[in-house]
Amino acid sequence: MLLDRGRTVMRWCLPIFVCTMLGLSATPAHAEREAEASNEEAQKPYTEPQLLVESSPRYPKALRDAGIEGDVLLQLSLDETGKPFGIEVLDSAHPELAQWAKKAARKLLFAPARIGVEAVPARLQYLYRFAADSPEVRRRVRKVKKSEEDEGTPVIAESVEVIAERPYRIFRPLREAVPEGIGVGSFQLGKRDIELAAGAVSDVAMAIHQLPSVSRQSFFRGSYSIRGSDERELITYLDGVPLMNGSVAGFLSRFNPNLIDRLTIHAGSQPARMAGAVGGITEIDYVAPDNTGFHGLADLGIINLSGQVSGPLGKKGAPASFVVSIRRSFLDAYIALLEALGLYEGLGFSYGDVYVRFHATPGPKRRHFLDCTFFWGDDTLKWKRGATPTKDVGHVAFGSVRARWTPSDRFEWRQQVWVIYETTRHLEWDAPFHTTHRLRPAVRTEVDLAMTEAAQFSGGAELQGIRIQEEGEFADYRRHPTWVEGAWASRAPAVSPISATGLFPELALYGELSWDRLGRLPLLGSVGVRWTPLNATGKQLVSPRASLALPFARGTTLKVHAGQTQQVPLDLGLYDPLYGPQSPSASKALTVSAAVEQSYSVGLSLRAEFYYRWLSDLLVWSDDPSQLGMPGSIDTSGRGFATGVDIVAGIRRPGWGVQASWSGLLSRRTNPLATLGPQTIQPHFVSPHQVKVSGDFQFGRRRNWTLAGNLHLSAPRPTSPMIHSLDPETGVWDSTPYNYNSLHLGWTNVASLRLEHRFVVKGRVKFSLYMELSNIRLERNVNVARARLPDEDPTDPVDRAIVPAVYDAAGVPMLPWVGIRAEL
């Protein structure tokens, strides 16, 4: 039903797009002002970056005893905050010395270069000198230049090359690069990647759809699957806080793309510090506030408006800083206007969020860290179920305090405390029908310890309490067969009353040992374990994991990983003594994966990853609606597997980048509670084959135009083991079972383009005008809005209005998305 009415909403995108373009066409010409701003910037005084925080590399004793010494010359690319974001080895006396020098250079911090009072990116050369007669490593910023006394004598001096002249922050793409570390199955996106994700409508979840290993459950929803996982088998972390629901009514994500610093998908190996997830983990880090000056951003899209401001608490360079962001959609206003004019009546949704963060790093050496975060979001989805106005309202809020203490280079102690409150309300005729409240206070403490020059240990503990309360009446999700799209399945004839409260305490202890080399062998690795002695199942959970990485010459790396993750289900019905299982268990996934990675100096990277995942103790229920509420109708006895391969190629060059991937996946799940015996099916959220190509290209005299494109081809699964057909003469629907696992659908494709134009006014404000176009072609009869209820009469006018209709999206036109962004 939601998909069918979602199509109706899309029909109104075209007039909205036309109106918005008319408004943008009234924008005055900016070429002369841009030229004036460029001339003004060239006349401003330039201040070179100054070193604030030093970092000395370790000098391995074996190398020093062997007399291996010499210089390592690095080229550092600094962003507007003075942090190195690119490190290149220009010259090195020994490969291992270069490795230690690069590792130390990542911890350097500079006062940023400035043009006038505005911070700008910069590039400089930095020299580390390893001397065998001294355990310390000499360091300095270096460039050879002529002396005033003797023009032929080179001297050591500081020198900087400006690589950008803009006051706003610049975020580099991360999509094509191979993530650092030894983890297998990790994929990253940066803020700029999300901006350039054509067809993602500036949404984080839609941009995740374009990553390898990710399958979208619908082209009109933000929910996704990672390597054959159910949506409920994923966990999302925001600034270290685990969220149970990261979507807005299932369509878009709750996360503001303008705040993203880095997004990481852990599809294979998962860090021990994170709660176990059978499917995978999405880790999102928002950008830290900037204390070098005040910054602002306003972004007006076709359905939402967002704004943010950040800066120091006090004068520039103060140890404390802040960021405040507000985002709100106005699609509900569009729909209300159309409904008032009698032009539209149906699906509508709205959302909004507020994010506030305070950040402090007191002390000259910045060894202390304090971070306070508050987040609040709400969303509303409304539609009509027959003649009944229905509305789903969701709210989520959390507060978090993080602290870090680094007394030495070998020890770091981190703490985090957070409280999350989530509520969802289902209303009919504006009266509460079903309400769910979730409250989760938690505390985490962890330490990092450098045990030797090549080995580090990280460990900690996490304690949380989860309180879930449900009341009202609800249509039990178990009315649908397990792992089958609910919209296609037969429905139970009645709803059930509920008034229940569950308290689930959980304690987890974890530790992970990692090393950079094993003896003289450059073998990187880590072993870790997460032990959960206290959880809702009443059973102790032990989740070990291990990873190895062997780098070779010329950029080749072999990686392997094996580990087990366990996820505790938090379903009140599962723990009901009347019909729940006698001994519920946590869902388990045993994963084995291997990868080959190849990186080239030209910015080209190649990856091939293979994985196999065994699944057990999955949540299942009977496929007979009459068994609802009966003993044994729900259990944790499901099992299955997922195996596949991801092949990825990416290249990032100045001004352009391309990533292409192919993902093959085979997945099966077995429900032993099926009426006719154990039923094995391929879940509807699995795409056996996917091809994805994304790219962007800068052009124009100043390279201020960017054209980005995305092509997504997939072979989706049908969403039901029933074929629904309508007799055009009688208007009667017929549902016929078939061999569900043998059906292979044709290719579904989405082709998207994004055009962006950037210009700067007075050297201070950057404007971005962007427009996206997407053309979607789905295989016929893949999606059906909803199935016929058993007691519906197709000849009755009221029932006939709500019988299912085949959603044929083969003719969906170009879907536009336009907007304007201003940054200062």
C-alpha cells in the first residue's frame, strides 16, 4: 500500500520541480562577484601554518642496532583545521622507517594556514631524521631554499604551498579508497561522497544503497540489507551511541548529511567494542565543531530545509567549540495544500531533527577531551487504510557525554554515558491505537594501551538497561510468514490487545589485541572477544573474532577474518511465558571471509572479497495465523546461510573519481515452525546479483561544475511465495502458490545524474546549486501494495477500493530533486 501511494506522491514532484526551478532562475548572475572575490583573496596577507602538537615516531630497536638510519621526507596535506588528511612519502631511507614516520605524522596538529583571517587548506614538507646514535627522532618542517648570505647554500626552513583559497571546510571523497586497518568487508563514505551520490536525494541511507554488499529492499525506501541480512539484524551507531531505529518512517534516514564526517559499513569483521549484529554495523561519525572561526550552513532542498552554525566558545582558537543543527521537512505543507485544493489525498510524511554538540580540548597538549551531544528527531507518516485515517508518529532523543584522558602516548582512557528515549505511536482517527516506549540508559568505559612498539591492547566494559513498554492494540507482525514481505502475505482477521513491559539489563566486557608486525614478518593482525554474561536471554554469550593482514610489495594486501557475532532479540512476545519459547537464544552468525586488495600510486584500488556466513537461532514463528498466542508459535530455532563475493574497483584522481562493483549473493533461510514442515526460502530482501557504477567529474574553467552519475542494476527477488492475479471480468483476486525459490526476475535498473555548480561570493560564502534526475525501471509485478484480506468482498465498493493493485513502475518518469546550499 505504501509503495502504491508513494508512486502517487511522485507524480507531484514534477510541478514542484518546475516551481523550484522558476525560483532559482530568478537568481542574479554571480560571475562578476566571483571574479571580484577572487581578486580580493589574492590581495589578502597569507599566514603559514604553525606546528602546535608534535608527534615522534618510534625507532625500532632492531633497526637502530642494525645501524639503519636516515631521513624520511613526507608531504602533508592539511585541511582547514590544521589536521593532516593526506600523507605522501617523498623520500625514505628505509621502508620501515617510512611506515613509522607516516603513523606518527597522523597525530600532528598545526595552526591552519590563513588568507587574511580565514583558514585554508595547505601543503607542506615534513622531515623525520632517524639517527642510530640517538634514540630520539629529530623532526622539522623543511624546504630547501636559498640563503641570504650565500645563494648557493641550502638551509632548513619552513615553507608552505597553498592548495586551496576558500574559507569553508573542504571534505575529500572516501568512497574509492581502501579503508585503513586490517578489517575485511569495510566500506566508507565521507560527507562529499554523500553530496555527490546521484539519486540519493541528499539522504544518508539512499547513499548507502550505492555501496557494495548493500541491497535495497525497495527503490522508494531507505531501508537496506547488508550481505543477506534482515533490516532488524543491523545496528547503527551515531557518535558511539547505538540506535535501534535509524529511519524516518522507513523512507529516509534520521541522519543529517550536512553533519557527516565519516560513515563506515562493517559488513564483515566487526570491532569488539561494538554490540554484536548478525547482519552488520553502520558506524556514523558527525564532524567535530571547528574552533578556528564561526561557520554557517543553510541547505534548501525540494522537501526539506536545514541549517547549522558552529564556532569557538570565546575567541578564535578557544579550547571549546560548538555546533547546532536544525533540519525540517515541508513536504507535509505541500500535501496539505494539494489536499485543500482537492488534487491529492493519500500518503504523506514529515520529519525533523535537532543536533547540539559541545566540544572541548583543554590544555596546551590537548591530552584531555570532553564532548557533550544532544539529538532529537521526530517523524510522521500518514495514509488511509480503507476509509480509516491512519498515522504513525515516531520520536527519538538521546543525550551523550564523552570524555578522554591521554596522560601519555602509550595510554588512553575513554568514557561515555548516554540515555536514549524512543517512542512510536500508531493512531487511527487521531486516537492512540498502539504505543511503544523504549528507554535505554548506558555507560561505557575503555582503555587503549601500547604494550610494545608493535602491539596495542584495547578493552572495556559496557552496561546498559533497556525498558520496553507496549500498550494498546496491534496487528501482530507474526501474521506474515517469516522472511516474506508482509504486504503480500495473508493477514490475520483480527488484532490483539497488549499491555506489557519488559526490562532487559545487559553487561558486556570486551578486549582486543592488535599488532603491526609479528617478529620480522610484516603480518598485521588482531584477536578479540566480546563476553556478555548478563542479557535478556539469561545465557552467557561469548563472541570471539580474529583478523590477519599480510601486505606485500607494490601495494598488495591479503586479509582473512573469522568471527562469531551474537545479537540479543528484544521482542516482548519472545519472552512471554504463555507462548514464548522455554529458553530463548540470541541470534548467531559465524562469518569467514577473505579479501585481496591492490592499491596503486595513481589512486587506483582493486578489491575482491569472499565471505560465508552461517546463521542459527534466528527468530521464527508459525505461518498459521490461527496459532497466534498459542504455545510454541514463536521460537529462536531458525537457521540459514549467506555466501557471496564483492569485486570492487575504484580510482580517485584530481577532479574525478569512479567506483564500479559487482556483488553476487546466495542466501537461504529455514523456518522449522512452518505448517507443512521446515520451509527453506530465499528471503525477499536478497538481491542475487548487483552491478553498481558511480562517478563524478569536475569541469569548467575554475572546476566549479560537477557532474555525478550512478547506475544501479540488480536482479531482485519476488517478495512473496504467492502469485497474485486479477480477473478483469469479475474483479476477483486469486493467489496461487508456486516454486518461490526457482523464480528469477529480470534486471531492475536505476540511472541517476546530479549536476552541481559552486561559486563563492566575496571570498566568504560558498553557494552550491544542485539538481538530480533519476529514472527507475522495475521488473513488472515485483511489488504489490497489499494482499486481499480473507473476509474482503471484491464486489463490494468499499472493499474493492482497498483490494491490491499490481505496482508497475516500468514507466516511472524522471524524478527531479533540486536545491541550493550556502556555506560560510
